[in-house]
Amino acid sequence: MSSSSSLGEPVLASVEAGGTSFCVSFAPLSSPTTITSTTSIPTTTPAETIAAVVAVLKQVPYSALGVATFGPAGVDPAKPNYGKILNSPKAAWRGFDILGPLLAVNPAAPYKFETDVNAPALSEFKLNKRRGETSCAYITVGTGVGVGLVVNGSTVRGLMHPEGGHVPVLQLEGDDFRGYSWGSKAPWLGKGTVESLASSVAICERLGIEDRDALRSVPDGDPAWDHAANALACLVATLALTVSIERVVMSGGVMLRPGLMDKVKVRAAEVLNGYVDNFDADRVIVPSIFGNDAGKVGALNLAKEAYEEARAGGKGDSGGS
């Protein structure tokens, strides 16, 4: 753990592995939110993508590594699938060991490995914690819907990791759109689930739009946004009713739509119908304080935690927070 910046401070490295691109970032140990450099690498084949990531990591001496990946992924160090991509829609990545080649760059560096939604959920919780708060969810809405979850201060792991985008929802009355066409390998075959109704892919298919960039021209008042807001509100309600979530951070390209978060807040309150005491939608449902850097900060925070645990006598990735 001796690698330092020009100012003598240890350097954190992170890899945010996404379905569209991989981002390699660096920051000083004292401030994982102060990103000093980021390199974006298009996600192509596993071998080509990881080789490019490794090349960037080799350019900067670092003291700890955080890896936050798209899923589903093996995030439990005690299981044989640890560090691998599991049953991903990206067929070429299924079973691929994403972690091993990254650790080989600097075997002495402590590290942590998480999903690309659990990592920002943890950083939102740790770096912006409210008094008395014990839980936080991070929901990103883009081509898919990902859900990261922190409960009692730790990221949630069990059989796998949270996949809240695939839970079914109660659709609005009269809605005969059953969900996107991507669901053949998803729970419920992708019918009537959050992701199949609220992702950019789902909204485009509902509207008959082939180019997702064309969503920008869809009016704010189009009913498609009401359907998306309902699905996301049902997800928030599910989290409130199952784990009594205290904060839900919403991010991702779809959430940039003006007014959509307000629609989610209103609908979530309607769905819960006053049943959850003290549910204040304006306080519970919030944007990320890190904006577009939420994923990068999440991965860098993993590196910081790995470094601090190792200094305290830990063993690198200790299974989450």
C-alpha cells in the first residue's frame, strides 16, 4: 500500500464496469469524491475490454482498488463464482472472470468487489448519511433498472445480490402494454416488471420508437412517463414495505426527464395509501448528491474502504461495507 500521488498521498483506483462502457478512475485517499482522472473504455468483447482497462490501471501507481460491475455477478468471496459475471443478457460475458485480471495488475493492493448499484448505494449512505439513518437504496434507470441496497449499514447479499428491477408491479388501469421484448431470460419473462415498464428500452417499445435518443423529443405530458413513474413508485413502495427503506436515491438517464421524479413521489404516496408512518416522499426519494459521478464515487469509495480495512488489519475484500 505504498503507492502515492505527487503530493505523497495514497491513490485510490476504481473500475466501474458497465454494459456500455468501463470507467477507470483515480482519486486521493482523503477524498474519493475528488476524481483526478477518468478514462472511458467501450464495452466490447471481454478480452478486448479488460485488456484496455488493465492498460490504464498500469499507468498509475495506486494503493487500493474498488471494482463495481454490471450484473448479475458473483459478489460473495466465499462462493466459487466470486468475481465472475453470471447469467447476463450479454452472452459473451457469462461466466467471465472480470476480477482476476484486474487484481493481477497490483496483487498487493487491497480491494473490494461489488455491483455497480450496491457500490453507489453504499457511498450515498456512508458519505451523505443522515442522523439515525440505517438504510439506503440506489436505483438507476437507463437501458435497465438496477437496485443497490444498504440495510443496517451493509450492502445486501444473500443468494446473490438485489435485483429489484425485476420485481412485478401493479400497472395503471387500462394499460395493456405487458413489457419489453428483452425478458426471455428474466423473471416473469419480463412481463409487468419494473424494468420492463420503466427502462428506456421499455418506454421506446411502448411508443414504437427504435432510436432511444429520440426519447428526448417525447413531450413531458405523454402518458408513457406516467406508466414509467408508476412502475418506479411501486418499486419504492416495495422497498418501504419490505425493508422499511429510509432513503431512495434515484439516478440514471431516464431520471433526467424533467418532472419524472416528482411523478414518482406523488404516485409512491398514493400507492402506500398512508400505511407507512412518516413516509415523506420528498425526504425519502432524492437525486444523487454526486450527479453523473455517482457510479465512479461508489467504486472509489470501495477502494477507500478496502484500504482502511487493510490498515486496520483486515483482509481486503471482507464482503461489503
